[in-house]
Amino acid sequence: MPELGFITFACDDTDRLATFWAAALDGERRGLPDEFDDVIVDRPDDGPDLLFREAPKGTDRDLPIHLDLEAEDREATVERLRDLGATVRERKRKEFESFTATWTVLEDPEGNGFCVTEH
């Protein structure tokens, strides 16, 4: 069963938006290794943390705010979600210095985008 990993925000200024939401939700900012421009705000309760990444947000396809699901088996989870009515938009892969990230971008039955990655 996938878990809700992050609520992700595409933004022009990750620092400014993360600072705002950290203060608004009494959260704590957490930086990532230097190879990332992203900022995470850890929330004080059991809810999902917030991830802020520099990215375009001009259209619905840009996923300006979306859910990131984490699963032990990404492909099996994607197939289960497809059986429930989701559609696969694309698969992505990005190389970082310390690891490779692979995720699948899907749309729910109403066309809202979300992502599935592995733990």
C-alpha cells in the first residue's frame, strides 16, 4: 500500500515559499544535499511533509501542487492505481550524484496529476 510521502509545490522561489509554509504550519525547514535545490518543511504532526521545488506552473500538466506517493514496489502500485482508474502520463528518471530517482507521473480519473516513487 503506498504512503503519502509529500505534498509537492512547484514554485519560483523555493526559499520564500518554504519559509512561508514553515511559519504558517509551525513546521521546520530541512535542507537537502547540495545537489538539490529543493527544500522540505517537516510538519509537527503525523501528516505529510511539504516539498518545494523550482519548477514551472503555467498549466495543469505542470503539476503545480500534487501528491507524491511512496511505495515499496512502484510498478505494482502503478498497475493497481491503473486498475482503479488512473492513467499513466509519463515515467521519469533523474541521475543525481549519490543515486538515481525513478518515478511515474499519473492522473486520477478527473485528470489531477500525482506521482509514485519507490521508498
